[in-house]
Amino acid sequence: LFRSNHHDIARHTDPSAAPVSARTPLRVAVLAGGRSAEHDVSLSSGRAVCEGLEAAGHEVLWVQIERDGTWRHEGERLGVRPGEGLLGVDVVFGALHGPFGEDGTVQGLLETLDVAYVGAGVAASAVCMDKVLFKQLMGTAGVDQVDYVGVREQRWRAAREQVLVEIAGLGLPVFVKPAHLGSSVGIVKVAEVERMGEVLDEAFDHDAHVIVEALAQGVEVECGVLGHLNCKRDGRSPIGGARAAALASEPGEIVFAGDWYDFAAKYTPGGMELKIPARISPSARERVRELAVETFDYAGCAGLARVDFFVDGERVLVNELNTMPGFTPTSVYAKLMAASGIAYPELLDRLCRLAIERHERRAW
């Protein structure tokens, strides 16, 4: 079902393109915070995005979304009107993670405001935020994935024993995850069958939709995607080069000291190491990059994504796609792009210009 459409970033870098500092400065609103459990992670991403955009020569306006959902700019509550944009900016960079930010809700609001914004649209954001729905979509394309069982709370309450039988088919250990959270929030590794019911009960405190995944063999590999699969009518794109499609980064391998890649490993200094390039075979490397772009395309994404894999020898399994990964210069996505030749300020500039281009193409 998939068709290979990826190209090396280097092949699409136009050496004659103007440096970031020579391009027309943009007025950019950065949204950060939000209502999800990833509020603090989002603030960290947002501050880094502000610094990177300023380094690229852009004017930045900070909009903080409080935990109660209130939007504030310069300390004052911010009101918006449909069709009138946001603070007169050219583009919005929503450095938001998790529900009420990365799941299509804010994207829908920005659509009604008629303002360009970085990243995936409403449908792709919603699909990729729901781990079960994303896996179901990938399953229709025949993509190799980690085995899983999706469980809704209502069914768990009504057919507890039947659900446990289905989960037992995955073997042990398994990972129980809230379907709509990121940053490894709420994930529990279960190695004893006696604990399964208790862990599922706790998981439903986080989310009414839960995914249970089998243990995957191999190494954890992540790959960044930049761009889109449609170009301007003149055949050029602001990410550089003629007829540029979505571009896959050099894959990176996640190395961590603990039992699995949990929240502490992700956000504790020294908790993980990103090895670039990943220690996988050349053919597996190309398959990772190919699948990253194809998954991005099939999910209908735009702008950026980080696709997570398990690689066991020559077998490559797609695990998740994150439409707005952590965005500090030391976050995995930015490191992958830097290793592929795109520095942090340049990356932010390209994302903003891609967003404006997409908004202009969709105008009616």
C-alpha cells in the first residue's frame, strides 16, 4: 500500500538559499503550557522555541495556556475572535504536548481563527494522539507493529475476564499505557499476571482508553520527519530545493540504563543517551527512514513528526508517531535534525515557513 517517497535532507538543501538571517522576519506566537500532565514539559519546549526563533531573527510573542485552560499574553487573559487571527502574528508555533494541545483541539481553534500554525492539522493530530487509533490506521496499511490490545473503560467494566484473556495472549511482560498521554506519563510495566487488573484500574484514572503492548525485541530507534508531501504551485518549498517532499533524518538509537525508557529516563539528566547514527544495519537504517516518511504521509501529518521504532536485526516495527515532540535543542527531534545538517534556529524557521505555505495553499 505504501510507496517510497523519501529523500535525503542533504539532497534537498539548496546551497544558494538565503541564510536565515537574510530572510524576511516573521511575527510568531509561541503557545506553551496547557491542560495536560505534560504542562511543565511544554513550558520547557516553549521557552527553547522562543530563544531559537529570536536567534533566527523573528519577533516572538509568548502565549501561556494555564492548567485551567486560560490563555494569557503579557499576564492578561487573552480573548480571540473567529476569523481574526491571533495577536496579528504571521504564524503560531504550538509547543504543546498531550491532550488539549496536541490532540487536534487547539489546532481546530487555530483553524477557526484563520491563522497559520506549525505541525499537523486537526485530523492527523487527533489520530496520532490516540495510540490505539494510530495503530489501527497503520494496520490497514499492513505496517509491522508491536502486538497490542486496546481497551476502553466501559468494556473493561463490563467484560473484565474476557479482556484479561485477550491480554494474556500478548505474553509477559507487557506495557500498560493511557492511550492519549505522551512523555511516558502513566505507563506501567507488568510482569506478573496477578497485577494486571490493578494496573488497568489505575490506568483508567488517567484515560478512558488504554493500550496494552507486548514487549518488543531489539533496539529503540527514532527518526525525525520534516516537511510535507505537497509543494507550492511553482514546485518549490521553503524547506529548500525543488519539489521537496517530507524528509527523514538520520535515525538515532535510544540507550538507557534502566529496565525501559520511562519518564525518568527521558527527563533526568544522564537518564538516556541518543546515539547517532543508530547501531543498525544499512538496510535497516534505510527501512527506518522510508517507513518514517510513509507513516507520516499515511497519517496525514504536516510540518514535523518523530516516528518511534523497534529494530530487531532486519525487522523494523513502527511503534508511535509524535506530532509535536519535545522541542528543546537537546530533545531527540532537534538532535536528529542537527545531525542531519539542520541547526535549531534554521529548523524553527523552516517549520514556520512551511506552516505559512500550507495555510496559503488551503485558503479559500
